[in-house]
Amino acid sequence: MKNHNRLSRLILVAFVLASTFLVSGCWNSRELNKLAIVTAISIDKAANSDKYELAFQVVMPGELSSSGKSSKGYAPFTVYSVQASTLFEGIRKASKQVPRQLFFSHIQVVILGERLAKSGIKDIFDFFERSHEVRLTSMLLLARGNSPGQLLSALMPLEPLQAEALIGTGLSSGRIWSGSPVIGIDEAIRKLVNPGAEPSISGLRIVGDEESVDKKQSLEQTHPPYHLEISGVAMFREGKLAGWLDHDKAKGYMFVINQMRSTIMNLGCEDMKNGLALEVVKSKTKTAVTMKEGKAMVNIDVSAEGNIAEVKCGIPLTDLSALYKVEQDWSTKTKANMMAAIRSAQAQQSDVFGFGEILQRTHPKAWRKVQDNWAETFAEAEVHISFRGQILRSGMRGKSLLEES
């Protein structure tokens, strides 16, 4: 009876809320046909001034059919660009170009420029926190080697809206490759205001012919002349870009922060440097941070599971000792990647791993003694890593085709 009454109340509340949208004449109502829906925004510093360069990706509703394709053959979005001293000024200035009121509740992606990242990203987030329209869960990316406005203008195959394509790429990359984190505006803000952590943002770049990114003819080719790629992990120090983690270091970073979902690691096999491909299917990381005689002690424990996905040598996969050797090689390489990522971050005094947050949460008294100089303490931290990797399966066959009979 209690559950029935609760359900009835929820239905009543939903009905009341829904009915409010049917009431005409609301003081702050806005007609859909008078709005310009923004799906992505880019922000950078102008080259020769202190102004911001802003670009807004606005959906062209009439160009999107139910199939997701352009109804008249035009691009499904338009990009408007302005320069302004503040973000809010830029939005108002854009109204001189856009025939409708900009509507920001559907922003999915925010792309920052490298000039902005190097000068500092703290100031821009005040606007996002004050705005009641912008979603703080919007994905945050950092343009790498390209202007963010150019990235915003890129047409993408498979998805009519570039913002949706980037969301899909980021989430898919996180699930399948785990080479960079998916971070939202809210998480970046939290780490910027917390002295125990620094934000990290995934990079985005154009690979291929940059001149073709906004030409619709490029999508009509079976081999598009370019593609957008999630590339590397940007490290920050006091809100400014400090450096990048790439390739194995980026994967090591994902292991450390417990965000490794799935990836492929190439290992040595007999005399072949990359003769075996191991698929990581599960990983869990536990990190403990303590202080000993004024020095931070970081202990990282990783347990992972994997499958052998490909073998290019004659390793006997039915031999337990051979599988144990693969597990040991897996452990050695993973720990090396993790340590390389940590050393790179320590060299920049950028605690993108949140070790300070862990110390603050678990040992608040010790944290208070080092919080004012945590960057230096982090840079000198002593790190110990333990890794336990278990191979669950070796594929549909136990014996390699290359194994001698």
C-alpha cells in the first residue's frame, strides 16, 4: 500500500509539472522557432590581445531529417565567431550575427584553445557556474595543434552533428582504448579549486588535410581526407597547461586514476618485440597516501584481468609457465607505464592523479601540514606500485598456429 501511494504521488507530481509547460503566457517563455540551439562552443585567447575568441556551433533544424541526414544537402550546423573581453559579452555580441536568441542548455562539448590553456583557464569557469543554462556535465576538450574554432567547424561522418560525434568518440575511446579521460566542466572546476588535485583534459586534434574539415564534399569520399582524434592527456599546474601525457604514459595515467576500462597492450613474445597482443578487460586500482618524516608515500595496488587476443610467435599457450611469463611481462610493462606517467607529472609539479585529495580525505591532520606546498611535496613523493594481472582466456584455440608440433 505504501509503494502504491508513493507511485500515485509521483504520477501526480509529474502531471502537475507537465501541465505547467502547456500554460501559455509565461513571463520567461521562449518559442522554439525563435531560438538558436548551441550544441558546442570553443574558447581561446586572441593572438595579439587579451580578448577571447569564441565560436558557437548552432544547429540548423531544417537541415536535419528524422534519418539524421541533411534534408537539402546543406551542412547541419552553422558556426558563428566573435571576439570579446568576457564570455558573456561575446554571447551578446554574437546576437548581431545570429537571427535568433542563443540557447545553451544543449551544449554537449566545450573545446578550449592552447593559447587559453597556457595563459590559464580559471577565469572562464565563472561564467559556466553562474549561467543557469549551460550544463556543467558538458564534455571538456583541449585543442592540440589546431585552433578550437577549426575543430568546431569540422564535419564528421556517421553523425550529422559534430558535437554528438565527439561525445561518441570520447565515450567509445574511454571504453575500448582507455587512452584519455572523459572530463566534464564540473570536474575541472572541482579540481581547480581543490589544492589536492590538478585537472587533466583530453586533447583533440585534426589528422589529415586541415583545409577540408569544413567542406561537405569530404564526407562524400570513401576515404575522408581527415578525421578528428582524441589525443593525449593535458596536465595543468595552477590552472595553466604544464605538459602532455601521450601513448604509454597516457595509458599508465588511466591505470593510476582507476579509469582503465579496456585496452590492448603489445608484449614481447620470444624474439619478437610486439609479438603478442593482450586485451585488458578489467582493472581496479586502490591508492593510499601517507606522510612519513615530511615525505609523501604513495602506494598503488592494481589488479587486472585480460585475454590473449593475438599471437605472432610459437608460444605454447597451454603451458601454464608460458602464461605466467606473459603475466609477468604484462606486470612489468604496466608498472613502467604508470611510473613514467607519475614521473612526468612530478617533473611539472602537477598532481593530476589526485594524490593530495586522497591524503586530505584519509589523513586530514597530515594534509593540513603540507597543503600550502603540496605541489612541491607531490614532486618529491615516493611511489610504490604493485600489479597483479590474471589472464582469463587465450582465445578459441590453445595452441598457436606458429607453435612447432
